[in-house]
Amino acid sequence: MFISSAWAQQAGGFSLPGVPEGVLQFVPLVLIFAVFYFLLIRPQQKKMKQHREMLSQVARGDRIVTNGGLVGTIIKVLNENELQVEIAEGVRVHVMRGMIANVINKTDAAKE
């Protein structure tokens, strides 16, 4: 009566001549990945590389900040992973090299 029959019709989708339809479905995914790479992944890798270089260049006499927020001066490099840091006069602690957050004052390495 008042309701007419609705028949499904094939929608005319966007297509380029000579390009299969399946390839066009992946174009937005590739674009999203490219945006994530240039805005998120690449800057984070650059920051990590700079931090690794900073850690490899710390030496005796440098004033540092640890990840825990302690500020101290490197007294002795014990091995490639461990440093002896003076956080107060006469108070020396051992700190893992990877736990250094920042170098405040870079000094020339003391000559032995």
C-alpha cells in the first residue's frame, strides 16, 4: 500500500582505471602509518639516540641528575655500567649509567 519495495543497487565506488579495487583500500592505512612514523616514531628514535650519546660521554666531574631526581657529581667511573656519584658532602652512592636523566654541567675529564 503505502510502503514501496526497496531494491538494493550496486554503489558506484571510486576506482582508477588499471588499478585493482583492493589496492585502493590500503592507501589510507599506508598514509596513517606514514603520519605516525614522521610525527611519533622518528622523533622518539632521535631522542633515544641523543640520550645514548649523552650517557656514553659522561665522565668524572660531570654534574648529573638521575631519573629519581637526585643531583650529584660523578666521582669515579667504576665500569661501563656503574658510576660513583657524590650527592652530598661525604655521601657517595653507586648509580647505574642508564639511570642518568640529564647532565647539568659538563666538565673536562680530570687528567689522571
